[in-house]
Amino acid sequence: MENKLVISPKTKVLQLIETYPELEDVLIEFVPAFKKLKNPLLRKTVAKIATLQQASAIGNVKIEELINTLRKAVGEDLISIEDNENYNTIKPEWFEERKILHSIDIREMLNRGEQPVNQVITELSNLTKGEIYKVISPFVPAPLIDKASSLEIKHWINKKEEELFEVYFIR
């Protein structure tokens, strides 16, 4: 059998499950937060842009374990991956409640199948130095954090409950 897709941390979740539909259940079992992939709207939004690296952050699982579980299921060789922590979960010195001047709850947008990344990035771009922007999300919004980080905007992820995260951004 020829390899249709080489599974790596950069593989998009949607690309993975379209190429290997049988991996959807494997992915959901490994990252329970991805049971939402059954929702066609989230499948079109989050799964379309999220990479497996981001999925591992969303599910709080080691990227190497996730990749190798998926690779093993389709008969690909196992690989070694350096697990670099891109996501800050330790309360930073810059965080002060009184500095939160902007806030958005993206849960409703996601439920409607809308992708909040562009709106949030636009709003983050307008932040002045020292202002904090708060995002409320049902999972770690890894694609959003990655985009903000590329713009040199710092973040802190505060997990409140299993499906409730507050992410704070500052310039």
C-alpha cells in the first residue's frame, strides 16, 4: 500500500481524517476534546486549520505519543519528536486582573461554525502595551496562540475546567 499522507506534527487534522477516516476514532480516543469533530461545523473550522501539534496541545498529550499512535494505526514507522512546549501554562509576572481591558468568549462562535482567529488577531493587533486581552474557550485555542506568538504577543493559558480555558494575551 502506498502512503497517501506522511503523518507529522504539521499534518492538519482535517487532512488526516479525510485521508484516513479510520483514524478519526483513534484521534478522539487519544484526545477526547476532539469528539467535537463529529460536529460538521467544527470539522470545517477547527479541524481545517489545526495541526496535530496543536491537537496535542488542545488535548494536553505528548506530541510524540499522538503521532506514533496514529502512524502505528496506518502502518507507518514510528518516529522520535522533540516535544517543545510552545504554550505557557504558568502564571506570568505580567498578569494582573485589573489590566484585562478586553474579553471575548469564543464558545458561541465555534458552536456556530465560525472561526474566531481573524477577529481575535485583529483585536490583539490593536492592543496597547500593557493591556491584557482575555479569550474564553472550550479548549486550548492552539492555532490562535500560534498566530499571536508569531506577532510577538505573549500568552498565558489558565485551565479552569475540563472544557473551559481562559487565555490571556499581552503585547
